[in-house]
Amino acid sequence: MSEVPSAIDSAITAPPQRADEIFLEGPRSRFDELITLFRVMWDFLRGFRVLHFVGPCVTVFGSARVKIDNPYYDLARQMGAAITRLGFTVMTGGGPGIMEAANRGAKEAGGRSVGCNIELPFEQRPNAYLDRCVTMHYFFVRKTLLVKYSYAFVVLPGGAGTLDELFEALTLIQTGKIKNFPVVVMGTDYWRELTGFIDKMVATGMISASDLKLIYATDSVEDAIAHIETHAIKPFGLRRVTRGRRHFPWLGERSLQSVTRAS
């Protein structure tokens, strides 16, 4: 039995907040599918244009629910500043909580701070510490962009979305879709059961013992930075530069001028 979607469910008439929902509702009319394809392409195009000149990034994942008085907020803020001092751009999902803290640390340290936000029904607003921000309609586009520009990933305590982002990065590295970029997990007490379960995955043969090397768990900002420096800067030949690349404003491009890393 087939059912014709109502006009309000059309890919054309539905609000942007429902873009993911419309996309995942199953087969639709050929015209609706074509419109969805164009909207996905537009999401990617906007992301590419806004983020093209952000330079090599370290992406920080973590909960939007963490408040400013939470110790993990302070840890993320310290980490954002330390990443900046390495010469990387700090990238986050652009929202509050851990994301805000990392962007804030970067901004306070005089570094580059960017966000790739997501449009949600309850309106996750970009935080106040972003030099560049692009808001996406599709979760999978956002996740792709958070990975695309990064040479390392830092994962602080979070919920289902943070777990999704962590295992997305691990899977892409494990399968060779992206380089063997370092993944640093911070807040070891919070992640204790998860790291124990990963050990169980090795013990039962679900993943290889070598996959354990993909994750570096620590609560020390200094150790995390040393790990990133060893496994992201040196292997990929990143170097500090002060001259920005030429950009074309008519293409929606904007440069970010400061000392940063280049490949």
C-alpha cells in the first residue's frame, strides 16, 4: 500500500528544520527526491565555501548540555587554548557547552575558532566565540565537514551525538577512509565503561587489538597536546604560516588571517 505525502511534507514546502526528517522518511516522488538532492548539494556547497580557508583544524566533540561551572567546561576551554598554541584552528559543532568552551579557549588565546552548527527544531544557536560559522540542515553533511578539515579529534564527555561523532571518526580511520589521525578521549572517568567495552570488543574478536591504538585516553592537556603534535603535525608535514591564501569573495569565500598550520 502506498501513501502520497501531504503538501506540508513536500521537500519544497517543508521548513529547513525538517530537512533530515524529510530525507529519511523513505521514497518520495521523483521531483521531491530531486529537490532533496539539490538541498543536500547546497548544504555541502555552503559548507565548502565558508570553511575553505579555515586551515588545518582539530575538531573538539562534546555535550551541548555542560554548563560553565562544570569541570569539563574548563577542561575543554584549556584544550581549545592549547590547540590554538599548536597553530591549529579549533573546530566544533558551534553550539553551547563543551563546544562553546573549546571555541572560547581558542578565541581567548588569540587563535582561530570555527563552528559547523546544525539547525534543530529547538534552535541550537551558535556560540559567541566563533570567527566563522555555517549552519547546516543535514546531520550527515555536518558530520562530514567536521571530519573533512581536521587532522585530529578531541572527544570530551557527551551524549548520543558525541558517541556518534567518536565512532564515525574511528570507523573512517579504521577502514582507511581518512588518514590515521589521532583521536584523544578526555574525561577518562566518564568514559571508563566505554573504554572497558572497547576492550571487550577486542577480547571477543569484534575489532583488532591494533585498533586500540586509535584512541588515546588522558585527562592531561599537556599529554593530549604532545600526542597530537607527535601524530598529526610531524607525520603530515604541517608547518606554521602567516600568509593567508587568496580568496574570492564572489564565491562566498572569506579568509582567516593569523598564524596557522598548513600542509
